[in-house]
Amino acid sequence: MNLNPQTITFTRKDDALTLVIDGKDHAVDRVARAFPKSDPNRFIGFLDAAGHEIGIVENLEGMDETSKALLQEELKILYFVPTVKKIQSVEAKGTGSVWNVLTDDGQYTFRILSRDALNGSKPPAVEITSETTKKFRIENYWELDSDSQDAMRNFIPDQILKARYARISGPGSNTRRM
């Protein structure tokens, strides 16, 4: 159902988000952007606990400010990816590890299940996915301070090391290959 942003409202009770359509409350279990990367502020869907669509709003124009703020807060929780500025500690716990980091959004402590939680497919950036699926981003591993690099030494994705090595010993370099 297409929703008119001027005729719907959102409320929050405890941690639950409620969508009010024509005076009827609908518990929102999940908010989802249809195009989170290419068009994040258009076509936002709302799902109930069974995963059924309650409705979708094309944009937020005309939505009351309180509802808009609640919705934007919910979207930030889901989609905002903090940038790691400093790794304060990484401590092995069972098969995973607990990370304590300082980000552009403050301090976070989270757990990863294994080294596979670090994605280095776009070197020198590293994307970290916590066990709760919250994502964190390191813009450039090589620009982290030495203590931060040391803290995550055992977790560096192979792609980061390969990209660094290829840049140092690639075409035009003066290093010899054996």
C-alpha cells in the first residue's frame, strides 16, 4: 500500500515503533529502504512481525516533524555505518573477539564471530560486521595509528595486504622479485 506522508504518523512506546494510518495502529517490526545506496530517502517500506508489508512511503515530504524524526532515528540505527578512527582493544573471546573502538559516532564495543567478519574487498578500506549485523568501516587501514594496526593485526583481510604488497612491488617499482 502506498502511504501518503502527510496522513500517517509514527509513535514510539518503549522500543517499539508504531505507524498510525487512518487512526489505526500498526506495529512496525522492520523499516527498509528500497534503494539504500542509490536513493536512500525514497521508497521506505514498513513491515510487520510476520514480514508482511504494512506500506511504503515514496518520500518524507509533508510528514510531521515528530514522525520524521522518529523515522530518521530508526533509519540511522539500521543504516548508519560509523567510521572507526581508533581501535582501543581487541580481545579474543571463545571463537570470536570483542572489539572496543572509537568512531566518528562515539565509542562502541562489539563482538565479531570470526576473521570472516572483516571485508577487505575495497582496499585499503575494511568493513567490519558485528555479530548483531551492525557494520563499521575503516576508511584506510594503513592510516590507522600503529596501536590500532597492532590491535587488529591477526584480523587484517588478505586483500588489504595483497593490495599493499602489489602497490609496493608492482610495475615501475625498484624492488626485485624472486
